[in-house]
Amino acid sequence: MYLVRHGTYDRDPDRNADDVVANGLNALGHEQAGLVGARLAALPIETAALISSNYRRARETADDIGQLLGKAPAIDTLIHECAPASDRFDSMRDHDPGEVAACDSNLARAWAKYMVPSPDADRHDVLVCHGNVIRWFVSHALAGDPRRWAEMEIGNASLTIIAVRPDGTTRLVCFSDVGHLPVPKQTWTGNGAGWGAQAPR
């Protein structure tokens, strides 16, 4: 499973803007999407499926990637951005407990749907989604506490790869790899590693 975080975007000033139609990629975000798409296209694999969150920034990233892979992305609302349970109070205090529970449920269903073995042959699927989703998946893949997801920084248009073994166990191949992005075009959740562009979204 190849998990791609969406490219960077300029947040709508309306905090209640609908992410399905608002918060599309900016010019840098489209450039980032093209660069991660080119990296995927250059790999010696055949992509079986390209799936995107229904949020606009993910859909636009997937569209840019799809042009390079020759695939039209399918949409899955299970992998849209949300705030799963965290052990960090500062991360949870502004979130409705019902929405947090719904997020945890969605992500558990997404994990069960996508992180399945393909025992007959290797299969390569690309999920274009969001930082919280990917960080939760990584916590789960490592059999750790999924409430620790907020302790990870993740780059826009980064590549995370999780291998699913024939017995259903998982192995983290790489996390938040941004080697395909020139340093001035890297943007992160938070401050990242302390370099790159200044628009962390």
C-alpha cells in the first residue's frame, strides 16, 4: 500500500468551509502532486488501484497523479481527514467526542478494507489521503498505540509504504518520504525537520 498525503493548499478563511468543495491545492500543491506522481510512475510496478479521499485537496492530488499513472482515481469517504483519538490533551480539547469516535470507526474500517494480503501475487495500490489518516495507519502497522499518531510529522505529497504479508501482518517500508521533492518545495505538518517552504498544510 502506497499512501500519499495530499499536496499543500491555502486554507479557506471560513473555518466552516466544506472540505469536499473548498481547500483545493495551490500552485505548489499541484507541483508537489506531479512530483510524487512522477516518482510512482517511475517505480517498476503496475498500480492496481488509485483511491482518493473525497476531500478536494486529496482529489486534486489524485487527479494529478492519475494523469501520470494513466488511472482515474476512485473515491472513498472512509479515508477523508478526521481527528482520531489521541493521548495529547492539546490535540483533543477542541474536538467533539462523537466526531473522534466516528473517526476511529472510519479508520478501523478503512484498515480492514485496504490492509489485506494478496497471497497469489504482489498487488500495488495507491491511497491519496491525509496526514492524520496516514499517521494512524502507521501506528497501527507497527502494532503500537494508535493514540500516538499526533507525535509524527508528515510532509505534503510524501510517500508512506506499508507492506501486507500473506499472513496479514504488516511491515512499514517507509514513512513520509519526501526525497522526490526539492527542499524548497517541501511543506510539513508543523515545522517538519526545520526546512522547506513556509506553508505547512
